[in-house]
Amino acid sequence: MGVPIRPLLEGYRHPVGWEELKGVAAIDAHNALYQFISIIRQPDGTPLKDTEGRITSHLSGILFRTAHLLEKEISPVYIYDGSPPDLKQKTISERREVREAGQANWEDALRRGDTEAAYRAAMASSRIDHAIIGSSQRLLDALGIPWMQAPSEGEAQSAALIESGVATYSVSQDYDSLLFGASVLVRNLTVSGKRRIRGKQQTISPERIYLPELLDGLSMTREMLIDIAILVGTDFNDGIYGIGPKKAEKIVREGRFDEVLREKDPAFDPDPVREFFLSPPVTREYRPEWRPPDPEGVREMLIEEYGFSADRISGVLERIAPSRSSSGQKRLDQWF
């Protein structure tokens, strides 16, 4: 879901070319997996599956996105969520209810033969389970791409990697990364440049947000931005009914944050949410290591185990680990 502060970011969301994105990208793994599972589907909303009924949409997404990033001289490291904080339990329950409703609506639309409605409902039913997470990590291992499991929120860990100089920027569709202190956030880092939004294909381009520029332009501190987010609602609190980003900004600027909370929600204590954004559980010892891919391992997993097309897999492996240097392409181990 993320925090809905987009109206405050107009003028600070800069289109960016691939040449400017070279470096280490700390990718919010759960965010990426959710994109793959949601978008890579059949026209009626059915995700890609193998002959045993196992979902493979995410494996296709990881494979092709990784190849694309490496070709652009971007070194990805995937950051998986760890244990969610107690503050997030309500959001987790609400998301489960949305998925269950989406599943029911999808099945209903399929019975009615409404393909477009089925696709939309299927996207809402998307869920990430242990099998999807585990298989994605196995594929990354075979590709030689580092990944880590954060102590808690992946976006918080990505911000810590930027702060420690390990990563160049954070990659996520959500703006929560900014609240966790990510100095550089990149969105829309897709392969195709297209995304289905409200049932229609739309062309999108990567965009970059600099947190220092945003705070300077808005003349506010990160703590003020967090207070705005608390008023509109985050993954860790509901927010105040009827208060959107612009109204929340006005309240915070006028120094009425505490007053409004006392009036609208006197039982709510914002301090735990503030503290979680400012000092989340992270590790500062992690150093990613990129390795040459294991082509046979990739083939064994994707072709033999999951039934991917041998020609397609060989084509991708040739892109990231070409057998002939005369091709002009770099081998994977030359990227790092």
C-alpha cells in the first residue's frame, strides 16, 4: 500500500535515463515480487504456472528484469522483509481481506466470462507466500545475484545500505522508503516500460526522488514528513479520517499536529510510529557479493524443474554470460 503522500512530491519526481542509474540498486524484493505476480498473467488473470500448478510469474520477472538491469550496468541486490512489527498487524489483516475479496471477485468474473473484470480482480488477489519467496531466492543464487533478509522492513534496510555507502539508491514503488531515510528513491524500474493501470496499458519511465532536495524544497525536516504521513495513514497506523496530504502538511506547518490528534484520536500515541520510521531494526554489517552465474543451475531450475522454454532461457543466459567475447557484451562477472 505505502503512504499516500504523492501530491507533496510533484516537482521532485524526476524522469531519469538508464545511463544515470548505473550503480548498486537496493531492490525491495517483496514489492518487486508483488509486481511480477500481479502483472505477469494471462488475459483472464491467471498467473503463469508450470504443469504442477506452481506459480512461475515471479521467476520470469526476476530473470528478465535481472538481465535488463545488468545490461544497463546496474548491480541489483534484493532486500526481503523480515519480521513485521506489531504495529503492522492490522494492515496485514486488511490486506488479507482484500486478497480474499479479490479471489472471490476473480472467480465470479471468470464464471460470467468477463475477462477484463477477471484480470483486475486477479491482480487484487495476488499474494506472496513462502514458496514464491523461496524459489525467487534460489533463482537469484543461481544467477549470482545477492539478496538478504532484513531484520524487519526491507525499505528500512535499503535506506541503511544507502547510508552506509553499500547501495546507490533504493528501488520501490512505495514512498515509505523516504520516511525511512532513503536519500535516493527510484521508481518504475521495469523492463518493458509499460504497466497495466486500471485495466489499461500505460507507458512509464523510471523516476528518481532525492530526499534532501524534497525536504529542502518543502522547507521541512524528515520528522515533519513523518508526522504528515502519520496524519494521512501509514502501514503502521490508520491516519485521521478526512485528512489528506495537503491538509496534513498545513497542520504540521502550523504546529497543530498534537492538537489535531488530541481532538480527533486522543487514544492514539504517534511516538511508536515515529520511532519505527526514525530508528527501525536494520543491520549495518551486510556487504553484498555478486558472483558469475551458474548457467547449468539456471537451466536445471527453470527448464527441467519449472518447464520454461529452453530457447528463451538460453537467450537470456547468453545476454548476461555470453560465451564469446566477440559479441561485444560483458560477461556477468565483468559487471562487478
